[in-house]
Amino acid sequence: MAAKTLSENRRARHDYAIESDLEVGLILLGSEVKSLRRGGSNIADSYATIENGELWLMNGYIAPLEHGGIFGHEPRRKRKLLASRREIARLWSATAREGLTLVPLRLYANERGVMKLSLAVARGKKKADKREASAARDWNRQKARLLKTASRL
């Protein structure tokens, strides 16, 4: 069984230059896990931060269950992320000293069904960088089209 993607931040690769990424675990409530398995999540507007030596996911949305009752959860609460102390120290130095950002890329269930988050250390792109990336993507598309038509001849 392959990893099942539950939510993806598609804008992250457009808005940020990804420098490195890592896989972290999440501490979730039971109702949150059930909601994730039903597909009710969004990490597009979320980010990660380090507070008091702990890694947190901020503004990640997990839809509340309609039959959650008193055991429901708050949809946009901050959630603790699990990483080693060495990784947290590396992430802290990247964000505090180098001015990088921690951006979630993908929320998924791994082969064993455990919820994981792919977290990227990224640098924000300027408008010119976005235009340059778009032009390079268009040129590669055009080049592939030209090669395809040339191979037919």
C-alpha cells in the first residue's frame, strides 16, 4: 500500500524556493484522524513555527465531524509536530538566522496508516523569480513540443 495524500499545498512550490524537506509526525485527536481519513483537510494557508523548543503547525484546517458531539475538535487549532531535537535545532537556526520559512507541502497517511506531514524549509520568491520560473516552464514545454514534432518527421 502506497502513501495516501490527504491534502497538498500546491501554491508552496510557486511561492517558495524549496531548500530542503523532512517528514514529521503530528499529534492529533481521534476526531481529527477520522476527519482526515474522510478527506476534510486543507494546509494551503498553514505554516510551521518553533515555540519553546517545540515544532507547531499553525492555521492548518481539519474539518470537524458532523457527528463529533462533545468529543469534536477546533478546526484551526495549533497542532504539535514531532521531530527529533537535532532536526528542530536545525530548523530553528534556518528560520531565525537565515530568514527561511517552514512550509507544509503535503499531509498524508503512510503505509501503516500513520498521519505524516512533509515540511519544507523554503525561501520566499520575489515576483521576478516567479516570472523567471514561469518562463522556464513555458520554454521547457515548448521545447518538448518541438522535439515531439521533429521526431514525427
